[in-house]
Amino acid sequence: MSKDEDRNEQIDELNEAAAAAGEEEQEAPQEEVSELESLNEQLQDSQEQMLRLQAEMQNVRRRAEIDVEKAHKFALEKFVKELLPVADSLEKAVESTQGHGDSSELVASIGQGVEMTLSLFLSSLKKFNVEPVNPVGEPFDPQVHEAMSMVSAPDAEPNSVVAVVQKGYLLNERVIRPAMVMVAKAEDAPKVDEQA
């Protein structure tokens, strides 16, 4: 072998080695790129999970705040329900003393006392956002009223309240006792003769 051939052979070996090294270098960055992409995907998934968890925690916190607010707002509901018959009795006592006219000063003074007691009692309830529902003349609302009967009332609008049997009450605008009412029924439509 001549020196030239030997040199060419060495150059070929060096070129082959360089080419092999270049291929390895190209393979390594491709592996690093795919590993980097995989890590980026995992990072995005983790960030999405974190955002979902934060949103869920905000929802849980909001629901808890609403529950606590409702508990504070309606804690007196059972207590108020127990007191409503007292208000009813006082109202009936006032009504019964008013029917006697001037028959007795004693009855009149008792009536005034009961009326003052009722007024004081209702103002105490109002301090705690308890409001009476006395819907005479209003349209019937099944959410707030309980119909006891339907009566003919030519002067009233159909399906409007014409009389209140028992007042209803609201606690913070929530019905704790519906008003028992009598409702005006619609006048009968003229009957059509079926034989014609």
C-alpha cells in the first residue's frame, strides 16, 4: 500500500467516524426534544388540574358562605312559627272587643290593652324581618297563599283574593306560613247548546 492509499483509507475512516458521530448527535437532540415535549404536556396537565382544583375550592367556599348566611337568616323560623298563634289570638281578641260598641268601658279598655299588646308584638316580630301577609285584592299566588275556597264575587277580579281567613307570614321574604284565603271564582261562561 502506498502512502496515498493509506492516507485515503484514514480519511475515509475519519469521515465514517464523523458521520457516525453526527448521526448520534442528531439522535440525541431528537430524544431530548421528545422528552421536553412530554414534560411540557405533563406541566400543562398539572396546571389544568391546579386550576380546576382552585375553581372547585372557590365553589365550595361560596356554597359554605351561602349555607351559613341562610342558617343565620332563617334560624328563627321554628321560634317564629310557635309565636304566630299568639298573634292570631291577639287579633281575634281585638276583633271581639270591637263588636261590642260602647256597651262597657271595661270591654273597651281591655280591647285597647289587647290592641296595644298586639301592636307591640308585631313590631317585635318586624325587628326580626317577620312580615305579615294580608293579600286582600291581590291576585292569588299559590306560593304565598293557600286557597280555602272559591266564592262568587262579581265586584272582584277572577282569581283574586277576596277575604283572608288567616294571615300568612314571611321571614326574610321566605314563606313560613301561607295566608289562608278565599278566592274569587270566574263567572261561568255562557253555555253553548250542543244540539244546534
